[in-house]
Amino acid sequence: MTATLGARPAPGKGRARARHRLAVLGFMAPALIGFVLFFGYPLVATVIFSFTKYDLINPPEFNGLANYEFMFKDPLLTKAIANTLWFVVVLTIARTVFALGVASVIARLKSGVGLIRTLCYLPSLAPPVAATLVFFMVLRPNGGPVDSVLGWFGVDSPLWFSDPAWAKPGITAIMLWISGDLMIIILAAILDVPQEQYEAAELDGAGPIRRWWHVTLPTISPVLLFGIVNSVILALQLFTQAVVAGSAGSGAADATGSTKYLGFPDNSTLTFPVYLYTQGFRYFDMGYAAAMATVLFVISFAVTIVLVQRMRKNSTAEEGGPGA
């Protein structure tokens, strides 16, 4: 009597499965190779260089945790972190609320929806440098369109990118103007809300505001959380707009067009990525810049994980699953 220890796949089926896996890997190979070369290798190299003293000219010298220890003593890094946190809080809230408000208005329009939707989305296609320069010209204190309009009412225009108190709000205004991509995503979510829910709420006596609050918002909450995650990452990586705004506001650029005073005015536009660039490519302290980049990656990754977990928890609760 023979005992069957376990069913074994037929040889032909095993070879077919192996060929299928090879075919899948073949199709995925370009993406995998690109990921390893352009993300995996730079990430590992950055972590390694963060433990060295490296000036891009001489060979890197291992210095342990010296770069990370210096972060706690660097006053400019503290200023850069404070500016970045300001953008994380203010820009995230303002961008999400602004995109949600515009999308809600467009969703209720009866005519001209396509034209208005296109006009709201087009600014997001503008190159960041061009968009920032356009805003600088519009908000220019002496002779700019906004300054002229405010002058008609006897109101003095702020100095915007030349005033430390107004530089960050000015950059925030730029980011709101080019937030059409998030607006389109939220608009699609609003239009996808089942009409039956609105009809049921209306039968229960709910007005437009209550229907928006109790039907629209809960239904599109996963999309709003995505917008928050996207806005937080955008704020943590804010670089181009801050550099261009500081350069235009200072009015002091070299022959290549790059500003001599990154963070102008009074380091109010000195974000974490701008300071990272300054250390790496102006002072050639690539080891310290690599340490800053590593910290930025860890923080961005941690924030993303927390928000994604929150998104999954909310989705499970809405579906009545475990933990609801």
C-alpha cells in the first residue's frame, strides 16, 4: 500500500508556470531596472555619503554621525525646518480646501462646465519657474496690476516677495493657482457620488449644505486624504517656487540667472530643500547635504505611511469591516 504524501504539479504545468513568471519579469524588467538605477542606487548612495565628509572633489572620508550631530547645532537648519513646517500646515490646508471649494462649485454648474474646468486646470500645466515669475510680475509692489487696483481704493500693496511677512503667503498663492490637478481629481470624485444618496437625503429634509456635509464629504473622504498626502509631500519638497521667488525678490542674480541670496528676504523662503541645495552645491558639503536628504526622505516616508494607514482605517470603517 502506497501513501500519497502530497500532490505534485505535473511537469508540463510547472514549466508553463515558470515561463509565465519569466514573461512577467521580462515585461517588468524596464521598470525594475529604472527603479534600481534611478531610485534604489541613489538612495543607498545618499545614505552612505551621509556618514562621510565629501566635497565632490576629494574622495569621501568617513566621519560617523558628525553630519547628523551638526544638524542639532545649525541655526539656519532650524529656520529652514520652521519655514517648511509652515508650508506643510498652511499649504496643505489651503490647497485641499481651495481645490475642494472650486470642484464643488464646478460640480453644481449647469452650463460652460467644460470651459471653466479647462481654465481652472490649465495653470497646473505651467512650468513652475514661469508660473512663479508671472505671479511676481502680477504682485510687483511698484506698478504691478494688483498694486494698481489696490491703489484705486487707497490701499497700500504689500511688498510680497520683498517682505519676510508676505513672502510665504505669496508662494502659497502660487501653489493654489497651480492646484488644478488636485481640483480635477476631487471633481471626479464629487461627480461619482451616487445620486441615490442625495435623493434619500433630500427626502429626509436635508438642504444643499447638509447634503454636501453629510453625503458629499464622507463619500469623497478617501480622495481628500489622498489630496492631503499629496499636498504634504509637495510642501516638504518645495524648492523651485521658493528659489525663483527669492531670486526675483532680491533683484540680485549672477550672469546665469541664479540668485546670490537664497532664502530672500531674511531667510523667509529658505525651505529645507533650498538649504539642502545650498549646502550641497554652493558650499560643496555633500556629506551634510546627503544627511539632510536622508532625514527628509525618512520624514516624508513616515508621514506618508501614517496618512495612508489613516486612509485605510477610514475606508474599512465606512465599509463596515473590522474596526468599524
